[in-house]
Amino acid sequence: MAEKFDPARAEALENPDRLVELPPAKLVELLRISGAETVVDFGAGTGMYSLPLSDAVPLGTVFAVDEQPVLLDRLRAKLEARPTSGNVHLVTADRGRVPLQDGVADRMLMVNVVHHLDEEAPAEVFRLLAPGGILVVAEYAQMDRPVGPPNDHVLALDELRAVLTGAGFTELAVYAPGTVGLYHTVIVSEKPRP
């Protein structure tokens, strides 16, 4: 973990094929969204999934969190051109710390992020999610695929599970590639209630 995303590759985040390979509607369904939740898109990048989340929570809030200001600037430009997404708030993480209160999120989404995290970041994700909240993590699987990083740059399923359970999350479901996304393993977890 901890190899940061190169912002010079931001254009790759804008590829519309990503939304076919990993459809936002399927992620929204797994998040069990009713429309008024506060959702954190952790590692939002240029907002490819933040905007569909905004549509899914018209009475809620989306915090698009990233530590790369240049990526959030791209999302800011999208939001300025799309006034219907006034419920999206950009949040810049600083050395892994997110300036939001404990338990702020009812739901959290992380797409292709975990393999970039340092060792302290999973605890920050845990801190941000409210007890009983749902976390959906989608990561490229170790498999032959035409897109994404090389297999030695992604986590094997057992490594991904260890990161999440090690942070304190309870696993609810695991989806193999071809189920939710073409090339992604998707894990749905919950933050236990006290």
C-alpha cells in the first residue's frame, strides 16, 4: 500500500468506460441509500462516482474527499457546470487526516483507493463512518484485465479483507469480478454498533 496516485494521470480517471466497468447504480444499491444520507466518497479523485452519489442522495450530502487538490479542482469545475449537485462538498485530506467530525458518514464509498493508502488511513475511514454505517470498497482484482494497474500494484482478496477487518469493519458481503464490476472485487462492510 501507500503508492500515491500520480495526478498527471488524472485524465485516465475521466474515461467513461469506467462507469461501464463499474456501474455507479450497482454501488449505490450496495450502499443501501434511501436519499437523505451523508456519504463520503473517500479518494474521490475527479468525482467520477461523486456525481452519481449526489443524484442518489438529493436530500443528503456527499463529501468528496481526496488529498490531491489538482484532482478536486477538476471536480470543482464539473460542479460549477452542474448546479444540481449543490450537495457535493469538496474536502482536502492532509497527510491522511480528513477534516470532518467523527461518525459524519452514514455511508462511505472507496473505488480503487485501498491499494494507495498508508497504514493509518483505514483507521481514519473507520473514524469517519457512523456506527451501523455501510462501507463499500471496490478494488481492481488480481486477474488478467485490459485496464487498471498491474497485478503487483493491487491487493489480493485476503489482503483487502485483512485491511478492512483490521480497521474494525465487519464484512457483510464479497462480490467477485464479473458480479458488480467487470474487473473489481467489491466488499461491503459495516461499522459495528457499540
